[in-house]
Amino acid sequence: MTEADDPYCLHEGEAGELLRGHPWKRFAVIGDSVAQGAGDPVPGYSDLPWCDRIAGELRVHQPEMVYLNLGVADARAADVLAAQLEPALAFGPDLAIVVCGGNDAMRSSYDPQAVNEVLEKLVTALQGVGTDVVTVSMFDITQAPNFPEKLLKHARPRMLRLSAETAELAKRLGTIHVHCNGHPAESDPDVYSADGIHATMRVHQICAAIAIRRLGIYLRR
């Protein structure tokens, strides 16, 4: 299978139709390795990480759009708040993706309330300057066949809780929520990178499709 015949990826011309007439001219991304774009390449699929793919599709209708990705691998939610929010606000985005908490949920020290508080601060600060904010419930990486066995028993329920908590926060704060958790492709062993804790570029293209379809719905609300 390739991206062209993957039922979960964008169809030819689909992104152009969904994003036609969009207003965004400054697009920022903050978060962890999911934001940064970590993942193994897959033959037949774009090598663009999902946020870069979204930026490229947005530029089709806004060629002068400026894109800033501040994502850092291994960043926890508090790290994103401390190091990335200020430069993101200084950039002045009118659209931003916020994706973090996964590195917190992987650890026994995971504090759902603390992560929620950080996410709320990130979202409301961006909304306060007029930014349309996208939040994300991520693919459940604990489905990976080579996910570390010693972490699995406790990491999976924490990752599921993070997904549910983020979705609830998104509803309460009125973000554009991209829900990837529970996607049918989660059970495909070929969607996970060799390191067992990241997704491949197939997942990146699937998530780009989910996000662009969600943006299309938002534009036509």
C-alpha cells in the first residue's frame, strides 16, 4: 500500500478543497517529538512530518504564510510552557497546534491535573492573542509491537487517560480538536517506528489528513 491508495490518507485534491479560502497567515507548532515530527520513513508515503505537511497544504491558498515549529523531542508539558510559549506568542500566530503530555504520561510520576493545568495555560495564552488553537489526542504508541514491555502495563492506561483528558479540555476551551487516539490503524504493526516509541511517516500522513479534515469542518462551521 502507498499513500495514494491508503484509505486513511488525503485523497488527491482533498486538502485543496477543504482549506480553500482559509485565513491563516502565521502558523505555529509547540510541543514534544510529536510536534517536532519524529518518525521512520515509509516507502510510498511523503517524508514530510504531519505538521510540515499541514503547513504545505495551507500555503497552497496562502503562499506567504509563515510557519514556526518549536517542538522538541522528550519535552514534558512543563518544558513546553517554560521554553516554547513565549517565543510562540512573540511569533504572533493566528493558528497554532499544541501537542504535549505524552512524555509525562509515559512516566510513573504522571500527574493528570498538572498536565491539564499546563495545557490550559498554553491554550488560553494563545487564544488570548487571537490564535485559533488545535489540540491533539495522540495515537496510542503503547500499541507498538516493540513498545518496552516493562512500561506497558502502566503506560497504556495513562496514555488513554491523557487522550480523554485532552479531549475534555478541548471541549471546555473550544479548541479545534484532532482526535487520533483509537484510530483503526493503531493496531497495524507497520505504523510504528523501530524505536518502539514513535510512529512512522504513514501515521504522520494519517494525522495530517485527520487534522486537515478537522480544519475544513472548522472553516465551514
